Amino acid sequence: MTGYLLMIEVDFEKYGLSHLAGKEIQNWDDSDIDKLIAAFVAENIAPAIPGISFTPQKIGYLLALSHCRRCGKCCLPNPNDPGHPEIIVSEEDLRRIAKHTRRSYTKLRRKARMNTDPTLPHMRHIPLPCMFYSKGDCQIYTVRPKVCSNYPIRPLSGEVGITVDVRCDYGVDIYKTILDYLRRGSEGWLFR
Ligand code: SF4
Ligand code: SF4
């Protein structure tokens, strides 16, 4: 599983990582991992880690490994990923935000686009740049949508696993810690 999860869509040769092909992760050094993360960023890939289930306990544990720098990258369109300029919000998110900001829930709901994905019923989209991003910060940080409070971790589409956005230092910290667990062979309960 380890080889699969680290080789996703990255051309090792292109990024000077050919020596890692077929090499056990226990033998990777820190500079290899820095280069790999740089390659993910350059290719606009949020690396996938199959096997870690997206449960509140595990995600909460991983998020607590570091902290959000509130850099706003996840609140603005990603110039390298023009296909996903929005965040998903639930009705519960919208109600919480409306209450906190004393806005009309109905008006807020109208501003959030209808979702057309049948696999995500009862969800809406807020286009990016996010309407709540202002003065270089999230103005509703304590009541932000669930998808934002889970960021930079997202569920892996179509199978059990997660992706970690390594465009921000928060994601880099989390991803490196997971790799460290794998390198030491101490990933244990995370993958159960
Ligand atoms: S989750 Fe990452 S990208 Fe989003 S604001 Fe925090 S540090 Fe920045
Ligand atoms: S709700 Fe806040 S954290 Fe989420 S995208 Fe908008 S500004 Fe960013």
C-alpha cells in the first residue's frame, strides 16, 4: 500500500526522484520527502493516502498535529485548479453561519449555489473567492463550514482514504507526520 499511495501521478524522473522507485519508504530521507512535496505542489496534486478512514476521531487527531496559518489559500480560487472554484456547504453549515452573522438564512441559502452532484444531496456550493473572506482572513472562522474546518484534509473520492493539500504549511506538517509514521512503521491505528 505504501508504494501505491506515494507514487500517485508524480513523475519521479521529472523531479529528480528516480532513485525512490522501488525503494522502501523506511529508507527515504528528509530531502526526498521535501522534493516529493514540491512535486505535488508543482503538479497541483493533493497527495492521497488510501487506508485512513475519514472519521471524526482520525481527522481530529491529524488536524491537531499542527495548526492552520490562516493564509487564505483555501478561501481563494486555486490558479492551478480552475475546475473547482467553490466549497461545499451543508444546510447545517448555512444555519450556523446565518445565526452567528445575524443574516437571513433564506438570503444566505440563495447566495449558495444549488448542488448538481447527485452523490451530495442537500449540499450547496459557495463560489471562491469565498464571500466570507475579507481583510486577509475568514470572517466566520469559529463557525466556518465543516469542509473548511477539516481542511487541508479531504476524503478520498471513491475509496477509503484521505487527501492532504500540501500547498499550505499546515498540510505539509500533517503529511510529513503521516509519512514519518510510515517510515517508522508505527502508523498502527490510523490505518485500521
Ligand atoms: S487550511 Fe491551509 S490553506 Fe487553508 S487557511 Fe489554513 S493554512 Fe491556509
Ligand atoms: S468560510 Fe472561511 S475558511 Fe471557509 S472558504 Fe470561506 S473564508 Fe475560507
